[in-house]
Amino acid sequence: MISSGVGTTYGGMTMRSLWLDTAPEIPAEPFSPGAGFDSVVVGGGLTGMTTALLLARAGHKVAVLEARRAGAVTTGNTTAKLSLLQGTGLSRITSHHDAELARAYVTGNREGQSWILRFCDENGVGYERRDAVNYAVTDSGAKSLDAEHEACTQAGLGTELGNASTLPFPVRRTLRLADQAQFHPLEVLAALASELRRHGGRLFEGVRVQGASTPKSGGVELTTDAGAVTARNVVLATGIPILDRGGYFAVLKPQRSYCIALEVTDRVPPEMYLSVDTPTRSLRTARVGGRDYLIVGGNGHKVGHHSNTQGLVDDLTRWAREYFPTARPAYSWSAQDYQPAAAVPYVGKVPAGGGHIYAATGYNKWGMTNAVAASLALSAKILGGHMPWADTLYRTRVTPVDALSTARVNAEVGLEMLTGWVSGLAKTAPASPPEGQGVVVREGRSPIGVCTVDGVEHRVSAVCPHLRGIVSWNTAERTWDCPLHGSRFAADGTVLEGPSTSNLGSGI
């Protein structure tokens, strides 16, 4: 099973994450175009819902516009670790920035962690306190943990180096941070949505924002596939900003990674583990619906850059069964994250947005704390507040500071675009692909994507509407994925994730 949040099937089994399959109901209401709001938040994940709630609590008339369903993308497919120990993230930050910014990153994430746990306490949402443990099985990994420990110490995190673990295999070194947390992300999202409604906020699902303009009269007008709305302020909380202004897509590397949930009856390690060696292995436990699960994640890669994604899921399952032989696979899924060139999230006003469009992106796989930190900072900025840590942390913008990284990323993208067009134009149309398979072929001078899903053949344009990259077939999720900037589409061409805001064209 693998989930893209759309509830399709693979091998006769439902492809859905543990969180989405056991999610509480999150009510939405019918959308009516033409309305005006103080603030509109685009995206119904953790960032969007938290930001909307903070603004609604302050008296703003707020709407959340979600293209699919609340939590359908990253929030519903995360591992949901609420940890300040984030792999080797701090040592990467200190290699790009000064110690002051690293301390601000820790402060912001600590604020985000404290806020969401306090919210859970106040609203009866359960969570578990767990130690977070990085581990290494190689000498080079051990050196990485030494460097991360030094960076953590300088940034004010009380990590401890060691070499003991509760894992069923030997490790060279561990780095531990006590008293972190884990939860069911859709239970948290449902509570946020409920509190938002209580403060007069509105959630609209199935409404895809397609563009924005900033009229001379002030504010922002949003164009959607269901009509227009206006707002004094707009927050883009869509993983990667869906408006090209600001150039965020050029300094973010979209990454796809995989998870499986195994039902367990024997004792498994209670800590939240994460390897620093490759391939990555992430572990945590979860108790959902009276059943105990071990969640194993890893095998990440750049979107659209792996020819057999189902093999990555199978590899996780093989690894888990090797070390936990009595565990029974129950779910598997995948999530998309964005690695920022600057090593820290981009949060703040969008360039060329008239001063009224804001964005938050680039959480680098650590969205549970970063999402809430960004929400606190954005809501304060909109409401006229001031957070010193946010001023320091989010001082990095999409500017010439990232010129070198941007040039390298764009060179890779240009090569990928050329390679995609050449390969797409080099194949002639075959017979219908086997079940669950897809291929890009040439018809005239047009690249066409042909796939077979549930016995139905789909033919779509293989050209991504965003910047005309050539999509590739994702065998695990049975989707079309763009290797340029990470847009993803269902087998029939329906857009699933941006930055594209429209479907693939017809292949007829």
C-alpha cells in the first residue's frame, strides 16, 4: 500500500497513510465566491490551520482554502515527530549561517513545539513524550553525530552522545535529546479546525487557488477554480508556494520519502530513532484504534528521479521484517518535503506581493515544529507584533545570497528539462502498459503519458503546466511526477501537489 492522499489501490490494497485512514472528521462548508475576508490562508495543513486559528483568535475574519481535503498532503503523510533534534540539521545550518541564527532556529522550533503541546493539553488531544535519538552505524556517521552534538550545544540544546540503544542491531554512536513528543497529526488538525470554527473561521475544501492579483485599491484578489475571493492579507501554506512570484521553486529541492506502518505485538524500541547514515531509517511507535504500530520511514529521493519507487517501499518492508520479524505490514505511504538552499525555512512576505502576500516553505522534513513556528511568526507580522527570534531566523530571503545554490539548482533543472524532452520524444507509442505501469511516448512531436490503473488506460500530456518539464511515472503511487519542481498528478492528470495549479492536458 502506498498513499498519495487520494485513496487509490495497489495490489488490491488501499493506498492510504495510517493517519488519513484513522482521521477524525474535519467538517468543511460550501464555498461561495465573491466573499471578502481580512485574511485568507491557502492550504489546510498544519501551517495553514494554525495560522488561521491565530488570526481568528485576534478577531480577523478568516478563510482557509484547501484544494483537496484538510491534511491530504504533507500533514497527513508525515511521521509526526515533534522534535528539536532534527537529524544533522543544526550542523547544516551552522555551515551556512552564524551561531545567532542557529540559536534563533532552536528558539523558534521550541516555541512551536511548546505552543502545539499546550494546545493539545487544552483541547484533550493525546500525545506521547519520547526521547529523540540519532544513531550511526558507520565511522563517518559517528563523526556526523559529533559535529551535530557540537552544533546543538552551541545552539542551546542539551543533547547527549553515547553508544547504547534499544535497537535490535549494533550502533557506533547515538545522539539523544530527552523529552520530545509524537502524536497523531490528523487528531491535532481536527482540533485546530474545530477551534477555528469556534472563533468564526471558515474552512473550504475542494477549492484550488490558481492566481492572485494586487489591485490598486489594496489587498489581494485570489482566483480559484470556483470563483474569486478578496482579502487584506493572504498566506500561502501550500508546501511550496503556488505563485511563481518570489522564485521559491528555484531554491527548493522537492524530496519524496516513504513510510510503512507495521502492526506489532512484541516490544519495539519506544524512542524516536533516526539514522544519519544512508539509506535513512526513521522509527517511531504509534497506538491508534487500540492497536500498536511501528512506523519505519526512509529511502528519500528527489521527486521524479527514481524509476522504481515501489522498490523503495518494498526495501523498507524487507528491512523492517529483518529486524522485527513478528511485525505485520499494515500501511505504506509517502510524503513530499522541500529542502531549502539556505538550510532554513523561507518565511515572510512574498516579493512582488504588494506587501500583503506571505509564504512559509522549506521545512526540510521537520514540519511539525517548523510549521507552528512559521505560523506564530506570520500571524504576529500580520497583526503588527514582533518576535526577535523570527526577525533573525527568517532574515534569509530568496535573494542573491542564494545565487550560487540557485544557479546550481537551475542548471540541474535545465538539464532535466532537456533530457526529459529528448527521451520523451524518442519513444513511439507501445501497446497499453501493464497494470500499474506508465510510460512517456512520442506522438508527433508531443510527449504523451500513457498508463494503466485499475484496468483503465489513461492518456495525458506529459508536459507539466508549471514550467513545461516532462513528467515521469511513479510506480508506487501511480502518479505522474515532475522532476523539475515537484508537481505531481494523478493517473488521469489531475493535479495533486504544486507548484502547478492546473491539471495535465489531454493526451488525446
